[in-house]
Amino acid sequence: MTQRIIVIGGGPGGSTAATLLARQGFDVTLFEREVFPREHVGESLLPASIPILETLGVIDEIEAAGFTPKYGATMVWGREPEPWSWHFAETNASYPHAYQVWRPTFDQMLLRNAERNGVSVHEGCRVVDVSLDETDPSSVTVESANGETQAHEAEWIVDASGQNGFLARRLDLRVNDEFFRNLAVYSYFRGADRLPEPDTGNIFIEAYEHGWSWAIPLPDDVMSVGVVVDAAWGGSKLNEAPTEEFYRRQLSMTQRTAAMLRPSRMIDDPRVIRDWSYTSQRLVGDGYILVGDAACFIDPLFSSGVHLALSSAVLASAYVTSALRDPEMREPAAEVYTQLYMQQYHQFREMAALFYASNRTSDSYFWEARRITQSADDVSPREAFIAAVAGQPPQGYERVVLERGEAPPDFVEGVAAVETERAERDAEMTKLIDSAWPDRSPMLDAVPALAPGVTLARKPVVGDGQFEWGAVISSSTRPQGAPISTLIAALATRIDGQRPVRVLLDDLLEGVEPRQRAQLLPGLLTALRVLYVDGMIARWTPAQDPQVPSSPRE
């Protein structure tokens, strides 16, 4: 019997999860309370979402829709009042641009694609109740547009209900992020000026006295324009004046955004978003999983909303597939799903916090309240940086912060220390390893030792449409771990701080025929190099009595 899955919500996260689960052969039903197309803010995509859209099979339709290509961002932010730009091509050669999309059209494309993939889609149907059961099928009660209610059973429920957070609110899972206590007011304009080439399609972000504004160029000469202000301050002001009056007053305080809007007219009433940054205490439970904004929402500074929805939907579909097909995978894969989702969330969060701390164009209450030198968990700037970039050297957003902003000095020093350490390790390895297999390389006679706290474990890793058992290496600076192949795991388990690389490789490859050995060796050396640069291997020391053969082994 085909297993049944219910998806709550037809936005990007719900449509994506439903599509991928239907492709796995499940009976998928999606309930969406609105009738598409429906208005939704969040028009600016990231290049990291493009591969997911390709997997869904909608990229050609998106390219044909006439959405504005987005090659980067332009900002008035940091030490100087002049605009500056950064471009995706600087750090992403494979996907140098994304799109500024009209969400009613974009979301409808993804929902119709879910239908084409076999999902039973019901629009205008609001989920009003749920019954979760670990052993028996769970069920949801759905209210249709005519007021009728009906119960639907399923083996699994995917909650992609957006900021409404149906299950998170019902189960009291939501935890607000006190640092990002903001609200947004936004609307749409037609006829606004755009940035000059080559930045015409960029999102424009401008810091001003009470917060910051966005301007996103959309098709048909429309621009999405919003202001982000402190939630308490903005709420009190909205109680004193109509929303449109407050909105226009805030826009008038910007310099360049206001100038761009002078030739335009507002074509929609301003809307207010009061729910802001939050996470959930639990993302996976008995018979349910939270996806996208239903699980977490981060300040929109980096346009991360749609990407987090899409990427978490990919992970969620893999998790549900694995949980239903392999009961042993259910609990450990739930932990990995949560780790992977929260890792992405915290990367965006730490970078947004750093951006707020780095702005020096205004000394208002908004900015002073968001200038920090420590994270909410009171970790060191070095640790915060490592957490923010997942142990990798700065690139993209964080590099711009350091160059354009005025980041806390101890944070800058922490970044410099990390970069210097990695550069020194990389230079050291360059001296030890040659581009081809070097049987006389000094690297072969060096003795590696794993860093304190490094562990190897069998954990679920993301495979082809589902989680699979694999090897993961973890450290104190990367507690979530990094998947490695079983061959590299076997090599890592042999590192004991006493034997040189040559002996480790001979032990690992004992019995392997010469041709295959020659093919494997360069990759193994490269893996050792990466482990050293990433800090998983603490040191290399010369062997006491290296046994160097007189000729390469055959």
C-alpha cells in the first residue's frame, strides 16, 4: 500500500517537498489555504537556489518568465555614506546570478509543477486541527472554502505553513530571537528609477536613522520597497499614525531610495510584517517535520527566506523518505536534518548580526541596540566567526563586512587569526605534496596526528533523494561534522600520531592491485591535505627513521 503524506502550505518549501516526495512514489496531498496566485513578499533569490530549481525542472519556465536577473547587491552601509556593490560572480563562478521574482507568479509555477509530478493539490483549504500519533496514522482536519471540514489521515505531515507556523504554534515550539526584534512595512511602486548598469538588477539596501530599506526591481517596471525598523519603536509609531503615513515618513528619511522613488507611484497599500526572527525548539517529531519559515525565520537582510525554504524542503523530503523506508534511520536522521537546517540558519544569522554591528552611518537607537561584540551565546569572536562560515575562509558577505564596515576589533582580529592559521597550514602542505603521485615526497615520511576532539562516527548523510548511512568526521570547531568517504574514514582511523603517511597508506591499500593503487593515492594525499588545513589533523612531524624505497612502487 502506498504511504500517504500530507503537506501543509503551497509556498516554495511546501511545493518543493511535495514534488520530491511524489517522485519517490509516495501518495502526497498538499493543502493551501489561499488560492494561487496570491501576494507574498520575499522576491529576491540567491544563486544557491538555482541548482534546486534545476532539480525541480522549473528553471526553463523561470528563465522564460522575464524575471529580473540579480547579479549581486548594492548597499549604503558601513563606514562611508556612498553606495558600494558586491557581485555573486566574485564567489560563485558556477551560478553568477539569481533572479528578482514576482512571488505570485513564481510560487504558482512551483505549485503547478508539484501537480505535474503527481501531487494532489487543494487550494482554498485551511488546516484547522491536527492529530499526531507515533504508531497510528496522523491526521489533519481541513476546512474548505465553503466551510465544510474533513479529516485526512497520513503517515507523515510536512508543515510548510510559512510564518503562520501551524504546528510550531500549536505545539508551543517557537522561540523568538531577541537580537532581531524588528518589523517591516512594505509596498510596491511603479515607475521608480533603477540603479545604473551594471547593477540595474541588484537589490538596493540603504541604512538610515531608524533602520534600513530595501528596493527590489521586478518585471513590468515594478519595485518592491520596504523599511525595517525596531519592533517596539515601530509598533508604537504605527499606533500613533496610519500605516501609509508611517511608511512614507520612513522612506523620506532615506536619501537614495527616496530619490529613486520620486518619479514613481505606489500601487498597493503598505503591509506590516510583525513576526520576525525565530527558531523552533524541535524541527522533527512523531510523524511530522517543519520546513522553511514554519521552522525558522531570519532577518531578511540577505534574502535568505526562499533559499532556506527550498533547501530545507530538499532535506525534509530526504528525511521523510528515509524515515518511512528504514525505521533505524528515523531518529539519527532527524538529528542530522536539524543540524543541517540550523547550520544554514546560523550562518545567515551570524552574518546579519555582524552586518548590524558593522554599520556606522547612523547613531540612532536602532543601530546602537544592534552593535555587538559577542554572540548571544557569549562565545569568542573567533568562535563566532568559525561558526558563521562553517570553518571556511571568509568569502562573499563576510568579506564585504570586513572591508566596508566597521566590525568590532576583536572580531576582526579573530578573523585574521583564522585566515593566517589556514594560510600557514596550506603553505606548509604545498611544500610537502607535489601535483603528481610523489613516492619520495617528504609528506610520505611525515607523521600526522589527529587534533584533540576529532571523532569519527557512522551517521546519516544526504544521498540521492534520501539519507544514507555514511562516515562523518567532527571536531570542536565543526561539531556538526563533515561527511567523508568510507576510504577516507578508514585512513583517518589509522592516524595514530606514531606512523608516517607511507606506512598508513601501505596498511590501508594492502592487497590493492598496482593500477588501482596509483589511481587512489593522489586523492588520498589531497584528502590528508584538506584535513590538515581544516584543522582535523593537528600537526605533521618528521618520521624518526623514514624508510624511503629507492624507486617508486609498482
